[in-house]
Amino acid sequence: MLLNNALNIHGNYYTIPNAVLALGLSPGAIAVYNRILKTIGDRDPVTSRIILEILEDEEEHEFEFRQIREDIDASREALGMGNHTPA
């Protein structure tokens, strides 16, 4: 659970930098889950496996969002509206 820029993992709190939170939903989540995996290491293989599965889902979502943005940009360009989709 994320609370006040701190992530609670089994009663231990790990600070999440504001720069990570500013990345947005998928990139921010990917950074957080990578940090969790690095923190847990090999100490808790069950949690690591679960976090890895979630991370894979987040990476897939990020890919899908990028594809949608590219499709929107291509449509706007084709309509002469220019590329105005935020990165």
C-alpha cells in the first residue's frame, strides 16, 4: 500500500521518490514494482513472483497505451490537426 510516498511491504516502509510518482500510472507503477523486486530480492520468492506478474501486466499496459497514443497522433496528423498528444 502506498501512503505518503512510502510503500509498506510486510511492515517495512520504503520511500518512493517524487520523480517516480510524477511518471504517471504505468511508468510510475513499473518503477515502483521494479523497486519492490530489487528490495525483496530472493528473500521472499512468493511475493517476488506475484510482483513480477503484476510488473509484466503493467509493462503490457504501458505498451498498449503507447500504441493508442501513436494511433491518435497518426489520426490527428491525417486530419491535419498536428501531433498534440502528451507523451
